[in-house]
Amino acid sequence: MFTGIIEAVSAVTKIEKKSSECRISLKNPFGHEIKTGDSIAVDGVCLTVESFTGENISFFVSKSTLEKTIAAKYVTGSTVNLERAMAANGRFDGHIVQGHVDSCGKIAEVKKIGDGTEIKITFDRKFADFTVPRGSVTVNGVSLTIAELDGNTFKISLIPETMKRTSFAGTLKTGAEVNLEFDILGKYVAKIMKRSGNDDFESLIEKL
């Protein structure tokens, strides 16, 4: 499990493509604090450490992951957000993040507002039931809060500290794709509501 609080920004150093799968290597910001078999979220995608040196970490990326995430678009030099799996005694600063990307979204707008940055992201409408205003969403591995929601578009306000600690400063561009993981709690609520035959999420939210 992850929390969406980014530990380090890294860069792709090597991509080895093989048929519909690949292996990627990243600069290693963790040194020897990791081991093979560890889970690390790379832009929000839970990947397993295959091997590492003091300089690089290597991961195998499956066909399914390449099809569902932005990993297929990586090139040498691409910057990525990294978070190691949460330790049992760690602080829970973000929200529950599984590292299971649901879909790719697209940045529809990037706007500077004072010292902050506001972005709009469009996503597949079939995931709309998992989003609520002021709810949590994971964008490229970062735990964020939905400021506004309009159908299949949500708005997020980014503070300077988030821009400083993540890859967003260099990757937030109109038209760019991002990994999205919707809140697991929202998924469970949606499933329970549908099983009970009640799909009126708006009325439920109004009562909360």
C-alpha cells in the first residue's frame, strides 16, 4: 500500500523493449535502502524491483501495465515520481493508494494562479461514480484533492510545495496524459450502492 506522498523524483535511464513488454531502469535515489522484490510506485504504478545498483533500479513492465498507463510513452530522460510501499509504522499523510492505475486522463488546462497552479483533467466517464468534490484522487502517484468536478472533468489546485517535490513542474502540459487511480473507498461505496439498487450518488453526497 502507498499513500500518494512522493519520496523522490527520478529519471528513466534505459528502456529495453521486448515484444509487448519491457524493462525500464531509473536513477536510484534510495541507494541500498531497498532490496529486490520491493514494491515501488512509479508515477503511481506499483512495480517490483528486479535488480538494482547504487546508481539504477530496474523493473519489468507487463503488457497490461503498458496498455493501461503512461509507461509506454516513457523515453530516456522522462521524469517520474517515486514512492516506496508504506512501512507499518509509517505516517499516513495522504490517502489509501494501491498502485493500481485505473485509467489515463488528459490534462485539459494548466493555469497559474498566484503562486499556485490549477489544472483540469478529463477522464473516462465510466469512472465518474468514483469521484466527488473534495474527494481524493491519485495523479501520477500524487495524492490530491478534487477542488471541482464537472462530469468527466475535475479541477485540482497545486501548491508550490507539491510542484517542488514532484515531477509536475516539468510534465504538466496541456494534452499530456497522466495516470489516474480513483479512491478505493469510493469504489467500494459505488459497488455497495449498485448492489442495493441505489445509484443516486448525488443525493447520498448531499446527506453526508
